[in-house]
Amino acid sequence: MTPDPEEPARVAGAVRKMGLDYVVVTSVTRDDLPDGGSGHFAETIRYIRKSVPNARVEVLIPDFKGSSTALRKVLDARPVVLNHNLETAASLYHRVRPQASYERSLALLEEAASYGGGIVTKSGLMLGVGESDDDILKILKDLRSVNCNLLTIGQYLQPSDRQLPVHRFVTPETFERLRIEALALGFTGVASGPFVRSSYNAGDMHRSI
């Protein structure tokens, strides 16, 4: 199914009616589309910026199969934050994200960070799928090596019996320790806790940097 061409205008209208000053735009992965849906993302960002000039737009995107052209299409629409979730350790991708690539996701974040124009990059992790403490530290260092500035860390929960089981429940104390470690590594904004998700207090996080 092709994207609804009227959707960007409708989303912008909803933003205006609700009086929002911070918006997170995302979608399901659309690898079935030639551009991975990047044009639709870009059009939605532009409509929001035109309809509500003071609104800041964060965009949470897939990896576009590594397409620099698709990524640049989104960046050219000038979101304030480009978010792409790394999710887990490289060694677990074959089980957790079999269609994705750890290296490809890092490369996307690096390219976005180098784009300039004040766009901030952000990523997120879901803990509890089998990663070790050493894995987590490596992920944090890898993200900082590509100048990722904002980070969310949350607890994976099994949506149904068809999904991966929870390997462990991370304690609140561990989440707090990871927040402190991430800030020490140079992240400018970190949300870390059992119920944290990609868009958790996103506007507040951006305002804090």
C-alpha cells in the first residue's frame, strides 16, 4: 500500500489543533517502498514546520537499508532531532534484529551527525534480551564514537508468545548507573529506566541540551 498523500497535511493540522510545540514523527518500517518512506517523512516534517513554525520536530526513522539518498532527504527537511535506535548489541542482531545491521545503523547516525545545521542525533536501547554489561558499555562507546548526543535506555518486554522472551529484568539501580555512565562518556541527554521508550519526555530532553 502506498502512503496516503494527504497524511502529512493531516498530521500538521493535528499538531496545530493540539497546540503542540514538540512532535515526534515515526512510522512502521517501509522497506517495500523504493525510498523506504523517506519522502513521506520529509513531507510530513515540512508540513508541520509550515503549519506550526514554532514546533520542533523529532523524527524516528528506520535504517533505509543504508541509503544515504533516503537519509539526506529526511535531513534536508530539517528536523531538530534525528533518532534511529540501535536497540541491542551487535552480537545479538542475528536474533533480535535479523533484517538490520549494527554497523549500518552506526553509519547512519554518523552521517546524520555530520550533516550540520544544528540537527542532533539520538538513539535508544532495549535491555533484557541477553546483552552483558560489557556489551552495553561497548554500545555506549560506539554511539559516542559517531557523535550521538541523546540516548534512551529501557526494559524490553515480550509483546506476545511469538516474540523473544525476556532474558532479565534490569533493576532501577542499574538503569541509574547506566545513565550516569552514559553522561560521563559525553551524552548530553540520557533517559534511563524500566519504562523509558524512544519518545520518553522527548521535548524535555531536547530542551535540556
